[in-house]
Amino acid sequence: MTTLVIGLVLLLLALYGTPLFAIISAIALIAFYFAGVELSVVIIELYRMASQPVLLAIPLFTFAGYLLAESNAPIRLINFSRALFGWIPGGLSIVTLVACAVFTALTGASGVTIIALGGLLYPILIKENYPDNFTLGLLTSSGNLGMLFPPSLPIIVYGLISEVSIDKLFIAGLLPGLLMILMLSVYGIYKVKDLNLPTTPFNAKNALKATAKAAWELPLPLIILVGIYGGIFTPTEAAAVTAFYVLFVEVFIYKDINIKTDLPRVTRESMVLVGAILLILGAALGMANYMIDEEIPMVILEFMKTFIDSKLVFLATLNIFLLVVGAVMDIFSAILVIAPLIIPIAQNFGVDPVHLGIIFLANLGIGYTTPPVGMNLFIASIRFEKPIVKLYAASLPFLAILLIALIIITYVPELSLWLVDIFAPN
């Protein structure tokens, strides 16, 4: 009876808007209390987490992402992509996909991409006579594409929680991410091929000009990848290099960020997000400790075995479950709360840990645009001032394509593991 009352109180607090880290912390502390375990175990877990060098990558990459979001980098990125792909019929849809994917990878937040790039691209697409529903669906669905590309913050958090090599996760996400972009690009070209939309003839001079304007920002993903896989620096050192590089470029070269007025504000806003992530991370690790001690994953596994007897069926069930989770929870909370439960079960079914990470992140990203409660649907509804029902209808074709891509990613593990075997073997 006491447990039921406590559960109802926590549920009401969650519905009332109590911060998630407080709810998770309360659950962990109450669970340990009733289990007769010293509550200091949570502090010990926090200390263990704080001692991990890779933790430093979170604030550094977040800071770099916020700097890019507040600068004119989105405009330069759009102009560069348009110079390269604008000549293709429907090429502006490819520009949107590429720009949004790169921007989400650098900022680590798909909602920020919709707000920052959506405001720039929506009027351009409408002016070029792209159908309104197509445009809305494209912009809403593009926000999550960068989740699988380095230096995506969700990849780092997942690697921290799962103890899977972040180096391997970075490289494993490349081909699955490119597959999603390719499939959506093909759909975009097919959808508008009969509309006689205007194109921008390829002009080498304009392409060079756009490249020159973005010359300091374009090499950033390459610097990270070459640096890590060339053995020049670790992911944590890559984060430090990225933060310093972006700070220097945006403040002193492009001068988009004023060092006296903008920089303190951007630093403060980025660290608020970092604080929220770290609080949730600490609370979730405490709860994960309890679940492992009580062998809850094993109980779930035994229960699942009565209904699921194959790896293929498990993966299908996992996808459905994670899509629902991705729709109702933000990606960091979902990783921190759900991953410790899923990982031992997946290992029992023989799922490669790196492949599981890509499946996990792909699902959660797609969940952001899954009706009726996908977070990006509501962000897009507010950003574009459109009814949420209209966003549902506009996103469904793109959601269907992403789900097909998800099936391929899930059941063709080589897509995730091939580059890992080449560049980051055991």
C-alpha cells in the first residue's frame, strides 16, 4: 500500500512538471531505502561517473554546438549545400536534409535544428513553390538525421552509459545516417519531379565562393573523424579541440559572436543544458544500479523468453518499444533510463553492442516525429504556426521512409559494423 501511494505521488509530481532528474532520483533513493541499501551508493555512483574522462566531452561539444547555433553558420551551411545540390530537380530538399543533418550532429539537438534552420529554410522552400505539406514534413523529419553523425551528443551519452567505445559508435553511425539521408533525398526528388520547380544551375564560381565563406566550418567533422581514427586524439581531446576551434572561428574570424555580450550568454545557456544532462545522468545511474542489483533486467528477460524465442522477433519488439519511448521522452532521459535495462537483454539475444547502440539512437530519433506525441511535431507546430494535426499528416510519408530505413539498419548489422571492422577493430 505504501509503495502504491508513493508511486501515485511521484506520478502526480511528474505530471505537475517536476524536473525529471528529481523524479528519477526519488525513485532510486526510495528503492534503495526499501531494499535496505545505504543511500551513499548513489553518491558513490556519481563519484565514479565524475571520474570518467569522457564526461568532459559533454560540456565541450555542447558549448561548441551552441556557438554554431548562435552564429551565422546555418546560413553559410545552407548556401554551401545549395551551391552543390541546387541544380538537381528537387535539389533544395537535399539541401535541407544535408544542412539539417550536419547542424543536428554539431549541436546535438534536433529541436534546435527545427527552430534555427526551419526559420531560414521554410520561406525559401515555399518561395520556390514546394508544396506546403511536403515542406513541413521535410523540415520536421530532418531534425533528427544528425543523431547518428559525430560529434552527436546522444552518441557520447549512450557510450558513457553502455560502456561501448564512443570511437566505434561514431564510425558505426555514418552509413546508417547516410542511408536515411539518401532514402529521403530520393523520395524528395520523386515527390516534386512533376512540379517543374526552379533549379539553380551549377556554377563553379558560386560554388567556390560559398565554399570559401564556409571554409572554416566545413572541415570540422573531418577534423574530428581524422583526429580520432588517425590516433591523434581521444574523443575527449576531440571535444576540447572542437570547442576551441569553434570559439576561435566564430569569435575572431567570422566575428558572429561578440566576446563581451554574446559569449557570456551562450556559455550560460549551454551550461544550463549540460547541468540538466549531468543531473539526469547521475540520477539515472543510481536507479540503474538498483535495477542491476535487483536483477530486474534478468526478470524482464525471463518474461520475454516466454513470448520471444528468436533474435529477429526481439529486434522487432525492441524497435516498437523504442519508437514509443522516443515519442514520449527526450533522447537523453530515454538513453539514461532505458539503456541499462535493454543492454543485458540484447546481449542475451546475441545483438552486437555497437549495432544495438545505432538501433537505439535511430529509433529514438525517429520517435521524435512519431504521432501523436513526438516532440519535434510540437516544436514544428509552434515554429511554423501550423495546427499539430497538419504536422501529423505532413510527417507521415517521411516517417514511413525512415521506418523502412530503420528495418534495414536493424536487420543488416553489416551496415553499422563494416566501417567499424575496418577502422576500429578490436
